[in-house]
Amino acid sequence: MVVREELKSMRIPFIQLELGMVETAYDITKEQHDELQKNLLTSGLELLDDKKSILIEKIKNVIIELIHYSDELPNMNYSHYIAEKLGHNYSYLSNIFSEVQGVTIEHFIIHHKIERVKELLLYDEYNLTQISQIMNYSSVAHLSNQFKKVTGLTPTYFKELRSYKDRIALENV
């Protein structure tokens, strides 16, 4: 919404505006570009020009949308899903992502899956078996091993630790 309003206030016509991407009706001047960049920074947004940076943002958005906002993760391989969604060869996407981000797409996915698992554990609506199924883990053991590798804690201990912190916080109120 911020980007749309900024483009309108600067009288820059656009053809398409979607998460992380704007297609303007014409090439904007350097002055317009600089002003837009300055105005977006005040809202905490960044204007990306570099095609690699734009592609990396698209990769991140696809992964985050898939893991955090989809009701159901696809049964297909993530590499196929990302390649299909973005219309590029996965090796190409993977190489660019690793080169710029310093971590592989797989590690980025694992990190976000574990963040999602943490959320699900804290909501306390599902048990660990259900969470492993929701997140497409082959088993609870696989989920637990990956969780411990990323966080240093078992999922059960994480949940107990959080409950303990919540109880202490309530007692101090």
C-alpha cells in the first residue's frame, strides 16, 4: 500500500504492482528513482535495481509465502516448486542465491520451516506428530533432529522453556 501511494503521489504510472515488484509504464528518470528510493526508505522499504537482488527477493517471497502463509505445503520437491513458480532453472536460482546470500536455498528453507514449527508449538493446537505432518517431515525424529540442529533445543524442551518463561512473566505482573 505504501509503494502504491508513493507512486501515485509522484505521478509515476505503473502497470503492475505485486509483492516485491513494480512494473512502471515507462522508464523513470534518475531524479524520480532517487526520490522514490529516499521516500521508500523512510517507510523501511528498499528499492532494488539489481536483477540478482530482485530475483533473490522473489525466491525469498516464494519460500516465505509457502511456509508461513500456505494452508498446506506441496508434496513436490521444493526445488521443483520454486523453479516452476519463478520460471527459471533451479540450479541457476540456487547458484545466484548462494552467491549473494552466503547460504543455500535449502538452509533458508530449513530455517523458515523451523520458525514455522516454533510458531505451531507455541500455538499449542497440534502435537509434534501433527506438526511434522503439516510441515511435510518424513518423521517426528527428522523434525526433532533438524529442530535441534538449528535451535540447539529439542522441540519439547523449547515448548517447556517457553511455558516456563510465560509462567514466570505472569508471576512478576
